[in-house]
Amino acid sequence: MKRLAALLFSLLALAGCASSGPAPGPSGGASAGASGTTGETLTVFAAASLKGAFTKIGLSFEGERPGVKVAFNFDGSSALVDQLAAGAPADVLATADEKNMTRAVDAKVVSGTPRVFATNVLTLVVPAGNPARITGLDASLAGKKLVICAVGVPCGNATETLAKNLGATLKPVSTEQKVTDVLGKVTSGEADAGIVYTTDAAAAGDKVQAVAIPGSEKVVNRYPVAATAAAKDAGLAAAFADYVTGEQGRAVLAEFGFGAP
């Protein structure tokens, strides 16, 4: 009996030790789950003239959505639509005019109804100090190196319309696919003058001098944004478009010189 009692005591003691230990957790454990989730990248195709404003908007958007990273592809609007039509992956498209967004709609590479979120107008820019003494789209351009955007690109379409309105014949030494390339040739000294958006002139600061073009206020480019048809996360893409068109986005755009829609 004593041996049996001792055996029973030993078994009870072992059971007590087992029950006092930590309960087993689910597979993976709480510590593994607490390490965070994989971040999501939102790819935005945006007109080159939006680089400064959209970079700031993207950072603000990321700040309100932990784990989300906004990646940009800044290029000429026409090129962006061509890239989407060729199958390039993107979640949001923002163009510098409605004509190229219409191309995107017709090609069925965007979904929903695009929304206009900003406006922009053109100006003439010359290197700081205006060494070529250019006064506008006039005789002062004779023999000078003028650079403009190519027709088909939003800034090129606007330049063509503006020149027609003014009855001016432009003789550029080169035409560019991005407005930022026009600006770059002026700031580098390769060109005596270039026609760019007022926002680009402002962004260049003291590297250039703006020369107002009479009548430019009548040629207004309207910027639309839309989620793409192939967006990985349609909800997130729509949220970014809402952010751009909303109060916070418009405040940043105004800071960079864009007009209201």
C-alpha cells in the first residue's frame, strides 16, 4: 500500500508540473504575427510637370497609410498612355491634359470617370539674366535657340494653340517629349528660351527668368486623374485619386503653383 501511495503521489506531482507550464500557442506564435505585414506598393504614372507636387502628395499619403509605398513614373503624358496600352503595370494615371486621358479611356486602360484636379498655363523662360534679350514670342526670337514641347505632348498641344491664337510662327531648334526636358535645356544654357508651364518656371527658381506671354491665360491645360483598369488594389488606387482631388492634395498643388480645376 505504501508503494502504491507513493506511486500515486508521484503521478499527481508530475501532472501538477505539466499544468503549471505555459499553454501551447497556435502555429506561428504571437511574436511571429507581431512582426508586421508586407508593405504594399502603389504605382502612379504621372505627367512630368507634376513631379514636385506629386512627390510631396505621395509622402503625405504614405504617412497616413502605414505599410503603403507610393512609387512614381514621371514622363510625358502621351508616353505614359502608350506605356499603359503596351501593358506596363500601374495603379493610377494622372495626365497634363484631357486629350491624353481620353486616349487612355478609349484604350480601356483606366477605369471609372477621370476627375480634373488642377490647371496650368504656359510661359516663356530664359536663362537667368536673359542674355539673349528675349522679350516674348516676337521678333526678339529671330536667330535664337528656342525649345518647345512636341505636338502630341500636352505642353506641345498648348504651345501650338497659343501660337495660332497669337499669329506667331515658332521656329524651334528642338521639340521635346517632356516639359522638364525643355526646362533642362534652358537651365543648362543649351537654349536661349523655352516654353514651359508656369509651375515649371517657378520650380526652377533663380535658374530661369519668366517672360509672360500675352493671351496665355486663355490656353489652359486641365489635369485629370483616374485609377487604371489593371490596378492591383482598386480601393487603394481610388483612395489616392480621392486624396489628390481632395482638400489636402489641392493645398499641395496650389503650393506648387497649379490652378484650381
